[in-house]
Amino acid sequence: MDKELIKSAVKEAFKEELQQFYIDRETHYQHHQFLAEWIDWTKQCKSILLKTVLTFFAAAALGLMALGFYFKHKG
């Protein structure tokens, strides 16, 4: 068989098999935009959550130190 004929047959077979997975360019682009926004949003949430947790523990530590200082010097 001719090399070009084989390439053409394989190309056609792939085209038929992969047709069900085809997504037009605009939809594909919109999916990437959505994923980029989603990734940014999750990074913001992680940042906000980390800041909140650290602030909570810092406030709790300061509160416990203040209570310890109060009870140590009270009596």
C-alpha cells in the first residue's frame, strides 16, 4: 500500500472515532476561562481561610496569656 493512502485511512479513522469528543473553539475557550476563574477563587478562599485561622489562634493565645497574667498577679 501507498504510504499516503495509509496516512489518509488512519486520519479518517481517527476523525470518525474522535468526532464525539469534539468541542468547538469558543466553548473550549470558555471552559478555560471558567477554570482560571475557579482556580483564582479557590486561591483567594484558601488565603482568607488561612488568615482567619491564624488570627483566631493569635487572639486565643493573647487571651490565654492575658488570663494567665491576670490570675498570676491577682493573688
